[in-house]
Amino acid sequence: MYLLGPFVVITAALVLLSAIMVLFPTHWLSEVMELVKIPFIFRAFILVMAGVNFALSLFCESFMFPIIARWIGEWLNKRQQKKLSRYQASSVVDSTAVDIPDQQPQGYGSHAVTDQGALQHAMAQPVNSKKKVSVKIYKIVEDEMNTP
């Protein structure tokens, strides 16, 4: 576990030194840092603005940012669940068997060229995937092309 004591002491000392430099700069410090003389009320206004900045930052980091981070996390979880459910649905569709109906083929080549016996034989065999269907159709077409 880290000790925050040295950090807090150094930070407090630097804030105090900065406040003294802004409110009551010494003559030698003004010459070394080449500070311009500004009215005291404006110097006090600078310190008040620094205090308001500190209070606003503390409020945001303590209350607002955790709520916004939770909203972003919920949105990302919903988005991831949606992608996951979409992936699971597509994997279920891909894993199901493709049934070939007992009807005439429509839209693939000429019906006059296709041998009805070979097509019925291919359709009667059980099919487990789309790849097997395409291989069977390829073999039917290849057999038709090789026959005189």
C-alpha cells in the first residue's frame, strides 16, 4: 500500500507557496520571475477562481463521473450482449441441418438437362450441411457433363 503523506504535504506546500506568490510577491521574487504589478483585488479573484475550480473538480470526480462511467458501462454491456445474441443466433442457424424438399429444382440450370433420377437419388440422401449439398449438386452436374 502506498503512503499518500509525502504527496499531500508537498502539494499543500506548493499551493501555499503559489498563493503567497500571487497575493504578496516579494521584491526580489518579482525581479527574478519578472512579475507585473497587478491590483490586489484581481490577485484575490485569481485565487477565488482556483478555489472554485478545485471545488468543481472535486464534485465532478466524486459524484458525476462515476454516474457517467456507469452509464457508459451499461451501454457497452448492452451493445456487447446484442452482438453476442446476434452471433449465437447465426451460429444456431448455421448448425441446423438443411433439408432438401422433394420438389423440382427451381432457378439452377435447365430442367431438361438435369437427370431426374440422379437428382431424386441426391435428394433422398440425408444432408448435414450446406457444403454437402453444394458438393452433391457439383457431382450431379459433373456426371451430366461427362455423359455423352
